Amino acid sequence: MSGFRRAAHAALALAGFVVAASAWSSPAAADAAADFYRGRNLEIVVGTGPGGGYDLNARLVSRHIGRFIPGGPRAIVTNTMGAGGITAANLLFNVSARDGSVIGTFSNALLTAPLLTGGSIKFEPRRFNFIGSVSREDGVCVTSKESGVSTWSQLLEREVVIGTTAPGTTTYLYPTMLRNMFGARFRIVSGYPDGSSIVLALERGESQAICQSFSSINAQHPEWLPEGKVNAIVALGLDPNPRMKGVPLIMDLARNEEERLKLKVMLAPTAAGRPFLAPPGAPQDRIAALRRGFDSMVADADFKSDAGKLRIEVEPMSGEGIHRLLDEIYGSSKETLDSVRLLMGPS
């Protein structure tokens, strides 16, 4: 298990103890949270359009989270699209209510965007109050049968048209990184509004490839990989994913320790999964209530059953674990970060 993931999972266990000890040692804390949430809506802002992986994840959480928060709020989902999730992140950081009544989720690539890629970013990821994530989000690059490229070695020799969303998102950053670091012959066509649109373009023959989270592909097209309807070229994560046996892991393709270090920085957000978070400045007793509720929800049998029907694997990360992970990424050396910025930008 990688250092990033070991630290994250250690934080998961620690966070549960700390939250329970600090926020719930007196009935007053629970009563105050219940008084606030009773009869109130909990808004979940999603930084993508309906039908994609983040939206599916948010709607799953919305059906269950209210049962585990004192006062039983009703969760509602709103979609705020734009700039690959940056619009939603800016909204949550600068505009949304800071009272615990609004949480959100957007591309995990944005957790390191201010550090690595820039763009129209008006938020500081480490100042968000992270609530948790349902699952890890390893990526995978797949090509269509019509592309004529079915292996990693062929991708290094033959050009493939790949559709992406806006710069700064995983669908854009993954192929850019593979092209710049390894020479993968991706011709990037950006501007698609979300991953679902890229999948549709792939089916129509407008695009030949997509790099997306494995869970999104598995949820939307569970037959693709088992039935060989697309070619799985490379798995993008810190550790082998048992659900992608036989697919080359990018960490194993690194040619030296320096490349492995850079890949760890670039791919660490995969361990953060699809993070749920609240704006900075929210009262900490309500953040504790949301975190405790989230941790209880992902352990619940009914929640797991519902997730299973959607082909969402429950491999949770706590809010504290996500904070710990970001601290480690942001603590990387200047030399490493400067090199990673070049690799994740246009070549």
C-alpha cells in the first residue's frame, strides 16, 4: 500500500475516534445540531451535469445521509456545471451558506489544481471542510475497437483522438500527463461538458478514447470491460485495483523513482475519491455532525445495498483522511511540483 493511502486510511480510523470524542462527548452538541437540521433542507451542490459519476454518487448519498444526521434534514441535489467543476467549487468557497446547510462535490482533480494547474480558481482546497468520500476513484483509459489501438505499446506508436472536458479535470489531466511523461499519442479534443458527453461521443465514433474513473465506466457501461467492448489501455491509481486485473498499472510503467514520485503527486487525488465537503467557516459542531453521519452512512447495510445496485464500490475515506492526504501533497518539494506542473500542462 502506498504512503499516501496508508496515511489516509490511518487518518480514517483516527478521525472517527477524534470526532466521537470531541464533538459527541456531551448531549448538548448533538442537541444543537439536531435543532439546526430539524425541518431543514441539506443542499448538495454537484459540479457536473445529471447522469455522470459525481451526480450518481451525490444522489446516492442524498437518499441516505438524512437518516444519520441529527434532526433528519432532507437532502436535495442541485447541479452547477461549468469549467469542469471550477464554477461549483468557486460557488461553494465564496457564495454558498457557511452554516452547514450546503455541501458539495466536484472533480477530485481540483483538490490540487491551485497547486499544479491554476486556471480560473477562486478557492483554496485545504480550507474546505471535508466530510468524506464513498469510494476510491482509480482512473482507466479505454479506447474504442475502431481506434485500432488496444495496448499501451500501440498507444505509444499510433495517434488516438481523445475527448476531454475542461483543462483541470481528470478527463483532461490524465491524457495530458500520459502524453507529456510517456509519449502517449493522444490528440486531445477538449470542451465536452461532462464525462457522459464524452462517452456518447465515443459511442458515436466522434472520439476514440476516454480517460475516466473506473467507477463511472462500470456504473454507466458495466458490460464494456467484461465483454471487451472497449480496450482498457492503462489503470491510473497508486495501487493495483482488483477490479482491473490484467490492465497495466501506470505506477508499474514508471521508469525510475523520480517518475514514481511525480505520479504519486498527480494521482494522489484518486485516493480522495469523490469528496463531499462544506464551505470554509461552517460551525465545527455541524461539520462534526455531518462527518459522523457520513461515516455511519457508508457503514450502513441499506446504503451498501443501494450502492451495489448502482455498481458503486464502497471504499470510504473520512473527511479527516482527505485533509491529511492534501497536507502531504502540498508538502511536496518545489522541484517535484515544478516538474509536475510542466507534465500536466499543454505540451
